[in-house]
Amino acid sequence: METVEVLGSQITDNPHSWAQNIGFGRGVYISTYGCQMNVNDSERMYALLEMANYVPVATPEEASLIIINSCSVREKPVHKVHSEAGTFRKLKAKNPELKIGVGGCVGQQEKDKLLKDVEVLDFVFGPDNIDALPSIVSEVVNKNEKVTFTKFQHSKPYQIETLVRNPGVATFVNITKGCDNFCTFCVVPFTRGRLRSRPLKDIVNDVKVLTQKGVKEVTLLGQNVNSYMSDDGTNFAQLMRILAEDTDLLRIRYTTSHPKDFTQELVDVSAKYRTKICDYVHLPVQSGSTKVLREMNRVYTKEEYLDKVRMIEEGIPGVSLSTDIIVGFPGETEDDFLETMDMIEKVPYESIYAFNYSPRPFTKAAKFQNHVPADVSSDRLTRLLKRHREITFSLAKKYEEQTLQVLVEEADKNKAGLMMGRSTQNKVVHFEGSKDLIGRIVNVRINKAFPQTFWGALV
Ligand code: SAH
Ligand code: SF4
Ligand code: F3S
């Protein structure tokens, strides 16, 4: 079999223009790693492949097409792709028709090197080539060729329609792709390309279609949603206002927001439409040390970050906050780390996503000299997580005896008679109730509150 670098002549990213029946009812299985964008990208892949007559299946054993939707943000991502592809090798030995591809950020990062290194793979594509997937698969299946397709679509406007198969009560809508911030630790600008925003009217239209299908809550997605800028000059705060005013959504969430772009205007809109815009802000701090933040190119100081937190807490009293933290960034001293420990004392984060720094290809920080030894970094991470765990238990306690507004999403999978929903603070709440509550906002009095999960009763 020949390996070809397809440069785009035969491949098309117009999902409506390729041969419709490439799947012939055969199974497709997607293994997903990484962030919510990747989760949403996998949903888009399933939707596109269903249009091409593939059928989603629950296990790789049942599949004729397997896609690894990979993440490259930290810790041995290429290794994970190798080892997962290795487990699929046996399936290919049994079924020579089976095609295996890698998408996502590792695909973009490694390109055709992956095809050369992992013999069992048939195709590689990047996060910016998802709409070309049916066309890529068609090349692979019909011409029996290996394909790499990792071309960025920077020069085109970001015009897609949201594709979700069974949206349910709550779903995701992409509003931006890519990132221009170039934090020195981060691979995302290299794997997802330049920042592009979808036109306002496309987003509003998508949301209206979704609400007609019964969707009550959307989470607007982007690596840095508050740098959103529509072609007609609409910024993120204005987009939020328009969605709150002009659509039937009961709730709006978003992730992720960069502290530098979090504006008073966004706080004001969130306060004005508080019943719709959720009381939850994920505001990644990364480090509490101004020196480290400068080295990371985060363009805010510790004090400026704390000012943003104060602005948010004043405008949206009772808001729930969460954050991302990197421990052991090159040059981080014990004193720098103690500044990060101080952040979790100063800001009442109800959850933190904290990880050891991991050098990433193409990034500036990977070339920095003063790397922190792994044992030192791991020790700091353990201390941070231990202290935060204590904090979260006491933060959760404040919700006990409170009545929260819960959007009911589904019947509890683990126990009959229980329903599951989320509070505006993004807490999962379980309570006794019936299925006709699904899609409604109900008042639930909390009896027992653990950091991420609450138990309560309808009032
Ligand atoms: N766009 C988001 C972050 C996307 S990546 C933002 O700017 O907030 C998600 C998280 O992964 C980051 O917030 C960071 O905490 C972590 N991360 C990214 N690169 C990393 C690296 N090289 N090592 C460790 N953690 C990293
Ligand atoms: Fe990465 Fe920084 Fe962009 Fe977030 S804002 S995706 S951390 S470069
Ligand atoms: Fe991972 Fe790419 Fe998301 S690196 S975190 S899948 S943007």
C-alpha cells in the first residue's frame, strides 16, 4: 500500500458534496481524549459519518472504521496514540478491511510521521479537517491508499453548521476555533491554528434550530471564548446578550475564558441575564507568581488576576469559580509555588484542574533551560491538591440547606426513581423525581453536598 500526502485536490471539506454511501451500514468507533472541544469534535465526526452511512458502535471490536481523536496538551500524547493503535492491531489481523485513523491535536502535531511510525494506521487528519473526514475516509476505503490531511483552513471564514445527533437537554456549540495567545507552555496554537470566530448570525441560527429540537442549555466552546469577534464587530459579551434576549435558551454556559479578556461588560451582561447566564466561571490562572506568569506569556499579574476575580464576585455574588494550574513550570521556585498555594487560599475555587508542567513541541517554554526536577514538581502538585481537597469540602458545605435551581437532564443511570440535573453553579444534583421533569428547571433543596455532587429533594 502506498503512502500519499494528499494536498487537497481530491479531498473536500464540504460535507454535502462527497459520495453519500461510503459506510454501507458498517460500524464506526471513535476513541476520544482531551478537552470539551475534542468531545464535541467527535460528535461532529459521528454525525458526518452517519450522513455517509456509517453506524456508530459501542466497541472497537464491532467497527470497520476506528478513529483515535487524540489530545496533545500534556504527558506522552504520542505514546498514548502508539499504544492504543497497538491494541487495535489484533483487530486488523482478524479483519483486514478495518481502517484506523488518528484525528485531533496529535494528528496535527505529528502529521505523516504517525503513518510512518505506526504501521497499522491508514489515515491522519487534524482538528481543522473534520468536515473533510468523509472525503478522507472515502479515499482510504475506495482507493486503498494511506492519507495524511492536516491542512489549516485559516484563510477561509469559519462557517460551519452545528451537527449533533441527539442533542438532549444540554449541548455544545463551537463559537471560535484556534488560539492566538501563544502561552509559552501551550501546544494548542500549533495544533488548532489561528483564532477564527463564527459569524454571529450562524451561531444564533444554530441555537434556534437546537432549541426547536428541545435543547434548553448550550455551552459555547472555544479555547478562549472571550476573544470572540464576529465579522460584524459583535464581541463575546454582546453575543451573550443576544443569545439571552433573542433565543428560547433557558441557560447559557461557556468555556474557556482567558482572564486578560474578561471584561466588566461581560460581568454586567451576566448579572443582567442572571437567570439565563450561569453562575459559573472557569478562569484559568496557571500560576500565582507574577514572575512565572510573565514567563508563561499570560499577560496578567497576580494582582490583576485577583482584581478580575473581585470584579466577577462583585457583579455576580455567589458565583462559582474554577481554574487550571500548572505546577513546576521552568524556573518555578519554592517561593513562586507558594504564591500559587496562596491563590487557592484567596480565591474560593470550587474545582481546580492542576497538572505538572510537561514540555510540548514547538513551544517556547520547551527550550527554557531551568526545568524543575520531576520529583520536586510532583511533590508540589501533591501539596496543592491535598490543600485544595480540604478547601473544596468546606466550600461544598455552604450549599447544604440551600435551594438551588436545577435544570433536569436525565434519569439517574445508577438508581431508579432518581433524576439528575445541574445547578447554575454547574454542580451535579441528584434527587427523587419523575421523567416528565426532564428539560425543566426545578427547585431542589440540598441535603448533602460533596465537592462535585449534591443530593437533595424537590421543593
Ligand atoms: N485555552 C485554555 C486552556 C486550554 S489547555 C486557557 O487558556 O485557559 C487546558 C489546560 O491545560 C491549560 O489551562 C493548562 O493548565 C494545561 N496545560 C496546557 N499546556 C500544558 C503543559 N505544557 N503542561 C501542563 N499543563 C498544560
Ligand atoms: Fe493555550 Fe494559552 Fe491559547 Fe489557552 S490561551 S489555548 S493556554 S495558548
Ligand atoms: Fe488537547 Fe487539543 Fe483540546 S491539545 S486539550 S485536544 S485543544
